[in-house]
Amino acid sequence: MFQDKKFLWITIKTSGSFGVNEAHVITADIEASNGVIHIIDRVLLPPVEKTTPGEAAKEVIALAIQRGVPLFNAGQPSACAAIYEVAIESLLKSHSKALDAEARSVLQTALDKVRDGEEEARQKAWTLRRSLDTFYQSLARD
């Protein structure tokens, strides 16, 4: 017959008292129009997947590149550079747990270089992009 089974994040207990995860079945075998239901004593919620700081930082970089490249290719390097700049600011301020001293230096140096105002927009975009790529590659090695 049935044995205890695990389906994704749900464990159905059939030996002893019938249950699902930590919930206990209060009323079993209620006929419904689409099958049989059981009433349990709590709400079941899927587990929340924890994202590591490195994974979160990689998501920021990937999104910035996904949004920036089409703008750069459409002749809007200033808009692309602005997206990369916001991404780097986010990494420096909100994703600091993913940054070691070297990564922080690479990103901050790129920001300082483009903010001095002497590079043209295309060069600013490339300077920022290279710093994002360098940091992303360091995360991939971890």
C-alpha cells in the first residue's frame, strides 16, 4: 500500500497518524467534484529559497547587461552607461557582502573614472561594463 513519500517540498506521512509535513489531518476523505480532499490544521507554504550574496550580485549584473546592451547597440551609450552606473552603485551599497576588497576597488575605480567627466559616453559604458565583467568573473570562480 502507501509508504511515506516525499514530493518536492511536501512529505506525506501515512504510517501512524496521517499528515502532510508538520500538518495533521483533521478530516479525511471528503468527496469533492474533482476528487477527494482532506482538511489539515495549518497552511502549507513552500520553502523560501535563500539567495546567496554572490548570486544576488550576479543577478544585478546580468540584469544591467540585459538592459544596457540593447541601448548601447541602438546608439544610446549614455543610457547604457547610466544603467551600468546604477548597477555598480547597487553592488557597492546594497550587495557589499558579495564584495571583497579587490572587487570593491575595481568597481569604485570605474565609477570614479567615468564621473570625472572626461570620457565620452561610449568609453564610459565600456569602462563600467569591463568592471562589471571582472567582478562577475570573480563571482563565477567562487
